[in-house]
Amino acid sequence: MTPDERSLLERTAAMVAENNKILRSMRSRGRWQMAFQITYWVIILGLTFGAIYLIQPYIDSLMSALGGNGSSGSIGQELQQAMQMYKTTTSTQ
């Protein structure tokens, strides 16, 4: 093996080792990123469902105060009745 070939082989081996190190660090960063991303979404979804769980009693009491069981039809009827009452009071004045 000539000295030129030997130096070329040594440089190639050094580059392969450096590339291997870079690729391993990229893979490690990708795993950490995935773990943090999963944690982020678990926290976001947990807070969302927790907030819904906490405000559910207030929503239920509001629906019962409106006289409905939570269906949109009863709320629509309530609004129509309120509009009719408003129209009759404004037309008599």
C-alpha cells in the first residue's frame, strides 16, 4: 500500500467515524424531541379535559336554569318565545 493510499484510507476512516458520531447524536435528539412532543400533547389534552371536567357542573346548572335538558331545540324554543315577547311589548308601546 502506498503512502497516498494509506493517508486516503485513514482520512476516510476518520470521516466515517465522525459521520457515525453525528448520526448517533441526530438519532438521540430525535428520540428526545419525540418524548417531549408526546409529553407536551399529553399535558395539553389533560388540561383541556380537566377544564371541561371542572366547568361541567356550571354548564349543567346553566342548562337547568334555562329550563332545558341541554338540547339545542329547547334553547331555540326559549329564544323564539323571548323574541315573541319582545315583539309584543314593543308593538304595544
